Amino acid sequence: MVDLQGQYKQIKEAVNTSIDQVLNSSAYINGPLVHEFQADLEKYLDVKHVIPCANGTDALQIAMMGLGLEQGDEVITADFTFAATVEVIALLKLTPVLVDVDAKTFNIDIEALKRAITPKTKALVPVHLFGQVANMDAVMEIAKEHNLFVIEDNAQAIGADYTFKDGTKKKAGTIGNVGTTSFFPSKNLGCYGDGGAIFTNDDALAHTIRGIVNHGMYTRYYHDVVGVNSRLDSIQAGVLKAKLPLLDSYCDARRNAARFYNKALSVSEHIITPTTSACGEICDTCDCHVFHQYTLQITNGKRDDLHKHLLEKGIPNAIYYPVALHSQKAYVDARYKESDFPVTNGLIKTVISLPMHTELDNEQLTFITKTILDFVN
């Protein structure tokens, strides 16, 4: 699904130099490279504060802790996403409220979101799924109307831009009160272990979060807030610092692969190819989707058979996600009705994700698409 070894060969010298720098300095935790990467990412995102942490799940949890959400507060998020998003809500004894997603973008459905708001709602968590930015014009308008926090789950969309209705642009993750991301190795900007970060333009919130990630300390052994141990180590920061200047080119390579897939596969009446929210297709001006995943819908009931067939042909593929969050044992709730989730319940039966990374070439793409078409048709 992701050719990390091939990517490493292209950046080997820069990565090895960074790792050697850490080894020679022995500054393994909170060393100079962590601060350098933090500053580089702040500049790239055009955001005032980046707070690195240990992983993307921690980033979400810490963001919610920093906002001071209290037990029983309702937090609305999408039903069709990875469990980490709802997991941290439950861990903090908040009340998760799952809503359906849009049939084209797979991102949170705005009308469903509006219907879910109650007097107990305190925050919204739009997930920029598979690399495409959610409808942030609408999300921010709703948040303003109801005085709600917005926490962007940007684990899959770092590098994406969102164009507002007035024509202005912002990087995904920098629009709400706070944004979070993951640097898991397979991400568009991935390290060689685990890592994450939190973004905000709010000075006071940034100060609180910096304490939370480090056991609640601002001065060593003086614990001002309840915190956790969640730090990005220096070796991972070094890898990320080497990769960050290439992030835009990585995203462009993914978009190019997605264009190839779309053109080749859209000829089949049994396949629905991804669209972008901006214009309905992948064009040269669309930068709201960075294709962390390239996810098809197979509409003739052959999704599971195709999954097995591709594996037999040596083509990696995955089903993201086979079970809706509202149906997961950990998150079953009597409040939910199956009729609330028509889109999600359809997607879990039809979606399949294809190889998507920076090293894909035309020969590989041709083989993958031909194999799919020969089987599906």
C-alpha cells in the first residue's frame, strides 16, 4: 500500500544526516531537531503554534484536554472514520455523538451534524478523511452560531489546502480552534516510528497544551496542570524535518496517481471513483485532497471478491473501514438507529482502497487498473 523503502532511497542522505546528528548529540528527547522541526512546520502551515507529541491519538486527546471539556459534554464527529477519533472522546468520559457522512466526500454530513446539536454539545470534530478537507465553511458557521469548539482531525490530510467561499485559503488543521495530526509512517508526512502534533493560533490554548504534553510541567518538577507523557522524540523529528520540504511534491505525486486511477477506472459502470469537494474532479487547481488513501466504491456486490482477487495477484489493498463506529462493540449506544446512517452503512459494503504512495509509476498503475477492470467487468 505504501512504498516506504522506495521513498527512503530518494531521501536517504538527508534522513541519515538528521539521525546521525541526534546520535552524536545524544539529545534524544526534546533535542534541537524537535524545536527546528516545530518551527519549520509552523512556517509551512502558517500557524502560530505547533506542539509536537507522541502520536496522532494523543494529539486528539490532548487537544480536548486543553479545551477544558468536562465529563458528559457532547462531542459530535463522523461515524465513518478510524476509531481513534471516538476513542479519545470516550476515554475522557465525554459523550461521543456519531453522525452520518456525505456520500461523495465521505466527510461529515452537514445536515446530520446540525440535527445532532443539543444544549450539551460543546465541540465538533470534523475528520478530513482519506486526505480531503471537510466542508469547513459550514462547520465554522455552525460552530459560531452555537458557540462550539472545532477540533480538526487532520491525521490523513496534512498538506491539503481549504479554499473558503470568499476565495481565501488555509492549510487543513489550522482552521478550527485546534487541529491535530499523526506522523505514523504511512501518512503523507510520516516518520519512522510514531509521532503527532497539535496546531493552534490561540496563545493561551497553546500554553496549556505545552504543559499537558509534558506531565503538566512548565518548570521541571512543578506540575501546574494534569498532564500526560507525550513527546515527539528527536530521531523522529529529524526524519520529519528531512521530509517536510518534500511534502508538497509528495502530495502532487499522489494526486497524479489518483488522476491516472480515475481516468482508467471511471469507464466501468460498477466503479465509483473519488471526487473532490471543490469541483467534483481531480483537476490541476484542486488542492483540497492529498489522497492519503485512494478509495473506490464497487457497486455490483463484488467488493469482497475483488479484495481477495487483488491479493492473489500481488496487489496490496485494504478496506477502510469494514465496520461503522456506531456498530463497534465498544461504542454501541441505544441512541443510534440504523436509519441515521444510510451512507455509512452503504460505504462499509462497497469501499476498497488501492495502493497510493509517491513511488507509483505508470507500469504499476496500469497493471493495477487492468486487473481491477478485468475482474469487475
